[in-house]
Amino acid sequence: MHEMAPDLKAAISDRALAEGFDAVGFAPASAPAGQAGDLSGFLQRGFHGEMAWMAETEARRGAPDAMWQGARSAIVLGLNYGTSQDPLEKLRQRRHGNISVYAQGHDYHDIIKKKLKRIAGWLAQDQACEVKVFVDTAPLMEKPLAERAGIGWQGKHTNLVSRDLGSWFFLGAILTDLEIPPDRPHGDHCGNCRACLDICPTNAFPAPRQIDARRCISYLTIEHKGHIPAEFRDKMGNRIYGCDDCLAVCPWNKFAKAGREAKLAAREELQAPALEELARLDDAAFRLLFRASPVKRIGRDRFVRNVLIAIGNSADPDLAASAQELLDDASPLVRAMAVWALSRLASEKNWQQMKSSYRAGESEPAVLTEWDRIA
């Protein structure tokens, strides 16, 4: 354990702001009372869905110092990725895919980790202390930690909200064995507002500050590897990667500003990509389009699965041809959603012709289920 040098806290903040971060806070590396219980309840209800890694790392996830016993303090940093566009407006562009704002630029993991490593390297050398950096991939609960560090508060949608940045910011953290005086935890400023809860298309919030990931469109389009349950497909609209509804509707976004980090800015080709073009992507074209993007991690098949659901929700018969071309795709995941999309777009005559010809040669149970479901 190391004692902190005078004025180091201000020096760390200055260094972080110089690296492009927009918020800096300090918190103890221990968990607040009740946090482990909240996590346990979330897991016991099965709200984590297929994210088995959350249960596997529960013991370490409960507190920063459970993951690293030498940790004494956490430096929590926020990086704004605010947009001047309205994500809710894009939901009306039914021939185009809606990709979550955070995923329209470069992968934030890479950008933030490099910034954190530079700050941590300077701190370790300057203070001869131990440091570890974290960006959303280790079992560290950044949002409760950021709340304790005064960055913002967890809104009723479970995401962090800031009076300065609204909802549009990423979090990173540096743990250290330095004893750094903590900042005052942030109070709750949601009041009686229910906007984020009421706008959710799939009713993924069983109660304020509780989320059932199994019903969340972000989870379904990103984390869920199999066939998306039929009850959620029409509610997905044209959302093909993530969902911004509960963030976009937050009244505190009126104080948000556009982000300064150029690499996080939306790439033009990802702002409103045409579904017809996305449906044609093979694996190589998918990897090329989503190079340096977080979208790439779900792979081509799951992405095209999402695209086909958006095509089925488009109410545009002209897009039926895009779905029909994928009836013979190598992926059963894609073929099944091609069937579902066609059932909503094709004329009755064409649908019956396709059903008799294509079903006869199909052997994958999940795809046959789609043919049989839509009799």
C-alpha cells in the first residue's frame, strides 16, 4: 500500500482530461453494502440469459478488491460519445438498419484501453505504485463504481446518467494500491420520471433499476447466439445491433454535447445502412465493412439474422427478394429468419410456391419449425 503524494489527485485528473476523457472520479476499491446481493439476485432470477461468464465470475465481480486484493482505490473515467443525431428518428427509416450509436465508430475498447494504459503507465512510474486497467471486459462492475466516484448515478434503466454528459459516455477504470481520497458519491436525480422504462419495446425492465437481459433488444441482437424468440421479432423493428431507446429518451440528454474523440464518430456507411445491401454480405464483406468496429464480434451469421428480422419488419414487399436469396444460405440461423421475413412480405401465391419447393429440401429442424409455424 502506498500513500498518495500531495496534489496527485488533481494531477491525475489533469492527465485524464488531457487524454481526452470528459469525467474523472475517485472511489474506494471496495464494494458498497448490498452490491453483492443485488448481483446474486440478478443471477438467481436468470436475468443474465446466456451470459454464463457473469455467473462464473460472480465472486470476483462483487468488489474490485475481490478481483485484486492489493487494490485500494479506483480511478473512474468517462469518455463522451454523444451524437447530434436522434436515434429514435432512425426507427422510422424501415428500409435501413439501425445500429446503436456507440457501435457506429471504432471499437471503444481499443480506444479507451490505450488512453488508460498511458495514464496508468505515467502514474506507476511517477508514484512507484501498482496499477491495473479495465474496460468492460474484466469482471469489474464499472457502473456502481462510477456512481461511488461521483461520475453519475444509475438510472432506472440501470445505465449511468450524468448531469453533464447525459447517457452517452463510456466508462473505464484504473485500480491502484495508492490510498486516494474518494469523491462524494453521486445522488439519484431520476425523480418520478419513467421515460426509459415506458419506452422499452419488449418490457425488459421488471422494476426500476432491474433489467431482464433475456428481453432486451441489445442482448438479443448482440449476446444471444441462437434463434431470437418469435415474440420479440416484430418489436425489434429495424434495430440490427443494439438498442438506444432507453438512453435516447432520458431528459438529462438535453445537457449532452457531441463527443470530441474523432475515432468514436459515426462512420458514414454505418449511420443508416440499407438493409438490401447488408443482406448480401458474405463473411469476407462483413469483416471488411465492420473492421475496427464492435459489430464484428457477433459474426456475419448473427448479424444477417438481425438484418432479416428488420427486413421482415419493413412492410416493404420490394425487400422480399433480399430474403428469398438467403433461403439457401449455409447458416440455418440465416435460413430460418429468411423464412420468417418472407412470410411477412411475400404475396400469398409466392409464399405457397416457396413453401412447397424450399421446405421439401430442408433438413434443419429449426428452419422447418419456421416453415411449420407459418402455415
